[in-house]
Amino acid sequence: MPYASITGWGHYAPDNVVTNDDLAQHMETSDEWIRSRSGIRERRFAEEGETTATMSIESGKRALERANLSPEELDLILVASSSPDYLTPPVSSQVQEGLGAKHVGAMQLTVGCTGWVYAMVTAEQFIRTGAYENILVVGTELTSRWLSWENRGTAVLFGDGSGAVVVQASDEPAGILGHVLGSDGSGAEDIILPGGGVAQPLTHERLDANEYNIKMNGREVFRFATRIMGTALEEALHRAERTVDDIDLFVPHQANARIIEYAAKDAGLPRDKVVVNVDRYGNTSAASVPIALSEAFDEGRAQPGDTIAVVAFGAGLTWASAIVQLSASFPALQEVAEHPAETRARTKVRM
């Protein structure tokens, strides 16, 4: 069977930077209060005209450019998002059209913050079975338009953005060595946007009651996250027949700095192996892991042949983890190592 190798990456975040002090002008909060509880100091909010589709298209273009692949060469586009532009059509079709990937199959996965890891596992299966050779895997969220500025428990946590990778069939050993996907629907109401679906259709009364804003039981989600992150990582390592010592880079879901610190300490991972950017982006849900991974690639923190662990948790309640081996001959990563200044310049312009 062919292997599924990451060959390109890219991310996009809106230019609109919103600091904790900015939020403090609109609600009862402070920079110290937000930082001490989440580690977040700023986040990006989409501006007028920006949507989940437009952000996905931008990160997708960048990933394709890195992989030296044209949109027409794609076999499938997977977009993980719980904040699509519309309930229907799926945002994946908008992305397919926007990229110019004519007649390429496209699918949206709605699994909350774990969505991109679920999508990566899905892409792996299509490639390993020989069904497809070139797949774009995108994770994008625009949650700022679903936040209530009367609820500081959620309004200060989330941000907008998009991350993407290209996964291609290869004869060289690479790809997901082991993964875990899990769900516990008994905690479904711990992270929920109640209104707008068929259970609670749009009404004036529900609008007035803020039923179209994200609601979260922060205490329960924190307890769930600190419990499941380590367990999911351990199970994925076991299935991959690897140990923590084999991990070159740990890319966790960027929801809360305290949760990341707890998970890394629990696993026995040194700080220099852990990717953390929650302070600059907040929780970007399904975009969280691919943005963090893309930044790590841009910064040269991963080398060809490295083993990367990704872990996420989120609404559902769901969790997902994967141990990913990079190709030993990874042209785009080699380019970063050979021309770091050019890579930093390109990243700075794009951000």
C-alpha cells in the first residue's frame, strides 16, 4: 500500500488583532484575568467580507504552493469546520470552487476542535487504500460571530483562522503510524451552540435569549481535557509502537496554556518539543492544530523524517490523536532549513 506523506502546509489568520485590553473595553474583564486563566493575550477576528470559505481558500493556496501542486491535480478536498458559511451548501464545495479545483471531490467534516485530526485520519485511509493520491486537508473556524459579549467565559477564548496541509501518496515510509478517535456524547451540552439547528430553529425569542452564541461549561471541559489529552497520546503511541522518547514535536490543540502545560508535563515532554501559540491566536477550534503545525514548519522546528504527535479535544465531547512520521525526503522542509531567512520573510508578509 502507498504511504500518505505531508508535502505542503500553509495557514492564514485575519489582519484584525484583538488584544485582551481591547476586549476589556466592551466587557467586565482584564488582561490579567484572561492571561491567568487561559494564557491568551490576543486573537484574530475576521473582518467584514472574510468568511470560513475565504480563509480556507487562502490557507489551501499556500499549502498547495508549498507542495508544488496545482488545484487541478487534487483528488479530494477535506474541510474541517463547525462554523461553515451556510448550513448548506457545505463550505468544502465553496473551497473547491474558489481554488479552481474543477470537479474535484470535496467534503466537510464537522467535529468541533478535533475536526482537522479526524480529517487527517480520513485522508490517510483514502491514500492507503489507493483510492486517491493527492488530498488537501483544511481546518478553519470563524467563531467570533458566534460569541456573546455578555459572556466573558467564552468571548475571551476564541479566535478565527485557517490551516491546511497537502497529503500525497508516496513509496517512502511516512504518514500516520497510529491514531485514536473518540467521542462521549454524554457531555454534548458542555460545549454547544443551541439555536439554529432543527432542534431549535431560528425564532425571534431564541435570538433575544442569545441561543445563537457558543455556551460552554468551562469547569467540565477543563476536567475532561486534562484527563483525555494524556490518555489519547498514550494510546496513539501504543498503536504506533512508539514511545514518548520518539516524539520530536508535540502539537496539541491550542485551547488553554494551562491544559497544554499539564498534558506536556504528564507525558514527560520537554518544553522545547511542545508547540504553543495560543497566546497569539486563542482557541481557533479545528484550525488550531494545523495553524500551530504550519507555524512550526515555517520556523524550522521540524526536520524531514521527524515524528510528530498531534492531540485535540473538543465539542461532542470528542478527542483525537495521531502519531505522524514525516517523509525523510521532504523538499519543502528542506527548503526551510536551507533558506530560513526567506521563509521568515514570507511568513511575516503573509501574516
